[in-house]
Amino acid sequence: MKPIYLKIYSITLGFLLGLVTMNLFQIHTIDRLYRVQTNLTNQLLDKEIKLQKFNESANEKKVFIVKNLEINIDYEGNPRVIEDIETTIKFYLNDLVGREVKEVDGDMIYKIIHQRILEIDEKKITLILKYIIINETISIGINAR
């Protein structure tokens, strides 16, 4: 009878030691993730405070600032290609967000986008610029073929 109790005791002790070891590793990982989350939360709060102060000073000075890019793409085909085209254009024009409207150069946008050739899924797609509306939201119309 003693060997059966000894085996059960050994298995139970091994199981409990395994759980304790596993918890020690998990606690370390959770603690690290908590520190990262706290750091990111603090960074986000700092950015929100800076943005709020910037908006307040911009409203006091009555300055119009570009807040968003709106891209309208005419393309007949795969919707994923449209998303890739939009992502590429936003990559090129993302620096315009946050600038004053009077500082945005329409000719520069035209030169960046018009007749640009993108290679997506081994297809060459040519972008033709239809229109640009520069306001707090920059609206761009593109014909892709």
C-alpha cells in the first residue's frame, strides 16, 4: 500500500511544483506587459494634452489646420487593390495632416500623385488625378487604371 500512496504523493507534488513554476513565468510576463501598458498609456496622455493645447492655441489664432485626408478612388476590380492604393497615397501625403491649410501646395500633391505608376499584385496601375480640394479635410479624386 505504501508504494501507491508514495506514487500519488509524488505525482501531486510534481504537479504542484509545475504549477508554481509556470505561474512564476506567467507573472513575469504579465508584469512586463503591465509596465508596457502603463508606459504607453502615459505617452498617450501626454500626446492628448499636447494636442488639446495645440487645438486651443489654433482656435485662438483662427488658423485652419488640415485634419484629415479623404481619398476617392475610381477603380473597377479587386477591393483589396483599392485599399492598397489608398494606403500608398496616404503614405505619401500623411505629412500634410497637421499643417496649416495655407501652407499646403496643390501643385506638389498633383506632382506626387498624377500619373504615378504603382505595382500591386504584379499589375501596373496608373493613377490619374481628377481633383484636389484643400480645406481642413483634403479631398482627392483619383482614377486608377
